[in-house]
Amino acid sequence: MTSTPETQNDDALYYRLGGLDTVKFLAQILVKRAMLNPTIGHIWNHKTESEVQEEIAGFVEFLGMHWGGPHTYEGPDMVTAHRGMGVTEEYWNALFDDIVTPAYTEFGLPEREAKEIDDFLRSFKSVIVGSPTFKEVLEANPDMDVMDGMKSVGVIWPATSA
């Protein structure tokens, strides 16, 4: 991409980062490092090669679409994707403290782009952190209709405002 500094500043985050190659690189690095992290890596213990590859491909589409690239994300919304995972505050902090935040400096991301990425990722905290695991809900409610989900036993996440 050739652009003047003036037009480059107006470009979508996707293009300012360098487009598809950079977004793919970031998505792969973040997922790989999360998988290897001692605090959150267990989340991927039973994922197959195909599932991990599909997760990364979906992450690329998700980021590409939201960061202004020519992508269409057709996967589940963030609530659906994380409901029943049991993501805790400790996991969230490990993701940012050990993986995401250090990557900004490591890869030399300009301050503006690092802040945009950080603000974007952190904006999903309320729909990622706090759900009980699906297994915990089933253990507490062994007669739960698993196909009807946690809501069938009154577990609504995220909780709706009254």
C-alpha cells in the first residue's frame, strides 16, 4: 500500500497495521501464546488441529471486519462464543498482562494503533468474563436439557439488566 502520511492517518486500523498479513500474524501469535500460557492454556487442551486452525481463521475474519478490512465475519457473536467457557478475571488478566500488552512493544506497534487494538479487545470483557462453565451448570443441574442450554435451568449469561 502506498499512501502519504496524511492519508495513512485516515486509513482504517486494518490498513494502518499492514493489512491481511499483519492481522493473520497477530491472530496466530496471540492464539499460540494463549495456548502456551500456564494460566489459560488449558482452555485448548482438547481442541483438535482443525479446531485451532478454524479458531484462528475466524479470529482473522473477526478482526479484519471490525478493523475496517474487506472481511465478513460469520461466526458466533462474542456472547455465544464465550458463554459456558468459565473465563475468569485471572484468565483475562493473564491474556493481557502476559500476551497482548507485551506484544505491542515487541512488535513495535505505534502508540495510536496499540491503543485502538487494546480498547477494541478490552471492550468485550463484559461478555467474555464471568460465565460459569457449561459443565459446572450441568453438574449442578444433572437433568438440564443440554440442547436447550444453560437458560433451561435459569442460568442467563450475561445477566440481563432489570
